[in-house]
Amino acid sequence: MIFGIKENTLTMYGTIWEYDGTDFVYYLNALESKYSEITIRLHTYGGSVFAGNLMCNAIERSSANITIDIDGLAASMGAIFILSCRNVKIVSNGYVMIHAPSSGSYGNAKDHESNAKLLRLMEDNFEHKLILRTGKSKEEVRSWLEKDTWLSAQEALDLGLVSEIIPASVDTVYPSFIPEDVGETEVYNMYAALLTSIPTPAVSAFMGFPQIQPQSKQEDLNINYDNTMKQLLITAFALKGVTAQSSDTAVLEALQNDFSALTTAKNLAETAKSTAETKLKEEQDGRIKTIIDGAATALGKTFTEDERKTYESIGATSGVSALELVFNNVVKPKAPNIGASIQAGTTADAGRESWDFAKWQKEDPKGLEKLATSDPEKFKNLFNAKYQ
């Protein structure tokens, strides 16, 4: 899941993976230390039940006034997550999807029986939360969980899963257009209209500025700032070394120096930022190379150029921790852990055995192409199941 914080708003988009529960608690605690009003913007297909429960518990314990805005979808564990908050809003074209948790498991009969018991416990918990929220009967709620139950924004509001429907788009700023098609004059007029939309109070502060009338002689075009105007400029830009009685030239030079200093400071800041980002990338690239080389040594093989590029892409886009997790699973295999595999609607560590043809096309189309060669019987079964 991708998290982002801006002021008192926590944005969380994507799948709820096992480690996202602790990340969510960290970000929520950071906001609680600064704000009493917190907004969570949500868009998720669901994910780990355990991580989702941790997130629910954190919201229910919070002393802050929390609002959840569903920006697009709250499905599977995401639908259970919103039940932890009383004030839940959804965009007019948003959706909620409810179903029972599912997972994949390995082992003997007792292992499967144990995992089935855990799934039933989770399903009972979902059922209990939905009954409390909606006031519906156990039989009706159970019918929702038996399949993928999709709800529109209005249906979710009618059931009490959300408290308000909000517009998907609040403001229309300006119609998009192609400048070449509109023409130079119309583009100029659009831009001029934006400039002239300054509210009157902002303009009234500069009433000391002299009116400029077209003149025929160059010397008549010189602008003389009166003391009131110069004082406004001095105050607005905190100019040093000049007063309202200083010459126009002195005030303009002070302005120019002030702008030059700002430009220099901005350039220095951008240079420092660029240098830091370059060093950080070099360090990350070095760590990625070390991890890949170490994995190759541990496996006793030499990765092809395509394999290395794939692993480098994982490290660059998902982070070093994600790359380490990939190789930990390969180099140090361990017994399956139901805690890592339970997903509400997805299977994390269970592999791709449960993927259908559509899932392969969406998640790994290249892998599907390879499957046609490496395991033609499985490819044939997937294809026939998809297209009957």
C-alpha cells in the first residue's frame, strides 16, 4: 500500500500487505500528535486480514475525530476497514465490495483443517461487524459474504456503510484545449482573463500607484513613484537600506538585489537537493547490487542480464526491503505461514496456483506467455476455463 501525508490528511492507496498494518499505525500516530481532526483518503482492493484488523483497532482506539473518504473503491478487507470509523464519505462514482476472506494453504489434512477454522473465525468477525453497522439480520449479512457483493455509493449509503456521498470532482478549473487549434488571440484572452480575476481588495492596497497614460514623447513615459508607493514596496518586500524618502532608483535597486538573493538561494537549494538525491540513488544502487550478488552466490548461479534487470527494477521501484524479501523467500525457504498468506480477496505467499487466465493476463502477461511453453497442459486448462 502506498501511504502519503499532507497536513492532516493520510492517503492510502493499493493492496493491504502484511506489513502495512504497522506502517499505518506509525503514520496515524504521527498525525494524532499534531491534529485532532484527521482525514484518511482510501482506495483499496483489500488485502491482509491481520494487517487490516490492526488498522481497524488503531482507528477505534484513536482520540482524534477521523473521517474516511473513499476516493474510488473499498473492497474486501477495505470494506471491513471503513466499519471502524463512524464518519465515512464516498465519491459518487465509488464502490464498496463485501465478501468472505479467502486464502491458500499447504500441508497435510490437519493443516488445511486448521486454516479452514481460522477462515471461519475471520468470517464470523466480518459478519459481526457488518450486523452492528447495518442492523441487518445474520442471514442477510451471511448472503453478502457468500459471494462478491458489489455496492454502489447510494447502496452503501442506504445500508449505513457510509454516511455521505461526495462529488467525484469538486471544481472545473478550465476546459482543456489545444493552443494551436484555438489560436493566438484566444489563448491570450484566456490568460488575460485569469490575470484580471484578482479580487478588488488585493488591488486596493496599491491605489498609490500612478495611472499611466499613453504619451507621444519618450520622456513622458517615466514613472515617478510617490512616497506612499515606495513605502508599500519597502514593507511588502522587507527591503533594507532604503526608506520612503530614498530615490526611485535606490528602491528599484534594492528590489533587484532582493530578487537576486532569492534566486541564488533557490538555486543553491536545488543544487543541494539534486546532490543529495544523486548520492541517495548511488547508495541505493550499491545496496541493490550487493543484494543481487549475494543472492547469486547463495544460490550458486549466475543471473542472466534480464534477471538482473528484473531484480534491479524491483529494488528501484519497490525498495530495498522488497528485494530482500524476494531473495529471502528464494534463498531461505520456510514453511508456509497462514498469517502471511491470508488475504481478503487475494493470496500473498500461496503462489500463483489459484490464478485464473484473467489474473495471469492482468498481473503477469509475460509469465502467461512462458507458461504456454513451460507447462502447456496448465495453459490449456486455464484457457479453456476462461473461454469455455
